[in-house]
Amino acid sequence: MKSAALYITTVLIWGSTWLAIEFQLGDIAVELSLFYRFAIAALLMWLYVAYKKPDMRFKLLDHGFFVLLAICNFGLNYLMLYWAQNHLTSAMTSIAFSMLLVMNIVNTRLFFGKPISKRIYTGAVLAVLGITCLFWPQLQQFDLSNGALVGLLLALGGTFVASLGNMVSVRNSRKQIGVLQGNAWGMLYSAIGLALYVLMNNVQFSLNAPPSYWLSLLYLSIFGTVIAFGCYFALLRNIGPEKASYVIVLFPLVAVTLSSFFEGFEWHANTFAGFSLVLLGNAIVLTPTKRINAFLANRAMAKSGSVPS
């Protein structure tokens, strides 16, 4: 599958999971819901492994990184973000999570020494400005009370943990570990870890939830976890974390659009401005520098009336 298709699929699925998560809150403990989600995802992944029969034997060191992947991308990051929403609105959590783009840029430089082009920084700045503009009314109402501060720190902490997980995925790809194998082991370890967490913290086991809970759980497990993580980690391998992570900034745009249809979200001037900034940043990040320079050169020549030889 081409990178563009992977990119669009990841954005649409993960952008829609914000709405699906709303149906997960309230009836069953968050920790138990996450265990259900990753247990189902792990089962599906290993059924697919049994069908495809790839080599699943890896060194002990690699399994250590699979555990890190489970903690950072399939466990602790989700717990922290869900806990954050006990103190923040989903809009505020979305803004905090969009900082994954910046964190991935910095961590790619720190862990892999990869130079980052100026256009990536430019796109990142536009993205953050766009998200800020999109949720400006919520930002204006933000009260930095103790509870809100705790929520903000949890959201940023969960985002940083997720960024570290992205770096683990990049490391695994560089060691020629396939996305299927890495995700299968990671989700299995995640399900085991979440089960232990639920048992150790005496979380009440329950299956008493409405059909909307179970339908949303299946959507989150199959599409939001198995398919979307597979696409995203393939993007990390194909175009690098500094570009692939830009899908994170597009999630709120999809979430806002869905909210307009299902939750009565109202569009204002800041909404259109935010959309425009994010899309502009997206175009800058994904367009090669040579193409941007050629476009600007052609525009300059068109204005001066000259014709390229």
C-alpha cells in the first residue's frame, strides 16, 4: 500500500476513535476497557500470524523492545491520556496530544541523529498554531487549577511516552523486524501487562455495558488498534517519524468534523482558520523541498513575466 493511502487510512481511523471512546467511558473502568481492547487486538493479530506464518522468533533483546513498545504505545500512554480526561475536556487532551509531532521531531534528532529539514519545523509550527486556533474558545476558558494542571501534565506525559514508543518502532524497523511481528508481540505483552495491572489494582471485572459500548470496543480493537497501528508503523518505516507523526495533528480535524454531524459542534471563524493552518502545514511537511522551491520559482517568474528557458 502506498504511503498516501496509509496516511489517509490512519488519519480517518484514529480521527474517528475520539468519538468511539466516548462510548467507552462510564460503564466499565477505563483500565478494564483498555485490557479488553488490546486483548481482542492481540487475539486478532496472532490469528493473522497463524495464517501468514511469518518467523516470530527473535532475540531476547528484541523482546525487551517489544515490551517497551507495549508499555509506550499500547498501554501506559493510553492510561495517562484517559486519566487526563478526568480533569480536561477531550479538546484540551487533543491539543496536548498534537504535541507528539514536535516530540517526535526532537526525539528523532536525539535518538537517531537525523537532521530535520526547515520545512518540517515550519509545518510543525503551523500545525500547533492551527490546533491552538481550532480550540481557542476552550483555551480561553482553561482554568489552571490543581486538577487541570494534573490533567495537562498527564496528557503531555502520555504524549511523551507515545513518542518514545514511536522511537522503539523505528528501532525495530531498522533491525528488519516487520510491522506484523512487532505489533503482534507488542499487543500480546500489552494485554498481559494490562491484565496484571487490573488484577493488582483490584479493578472490578464487569461485562455489564450497553450494545454501544461493545460495538465501539470492537471498532477500537479492530480498526483503531490492529489496522491503524499497522498503517502508522508502516508510515514510520516508509517516511520517517517526523513526517508520519503529522497524522496526529489531523486527528482533531476529523474529530471536529464528526462532532459537527453527531454532537452538534458549531463552526466559527477560529475553526476555519485552524483548519487552514493545519492543512497548510500538512502540505509543507509532505511536499519535497525541491518541489516547493520549483513552485516558488515558477510563481516568481510568472509575476516578473519571464519565461523559463
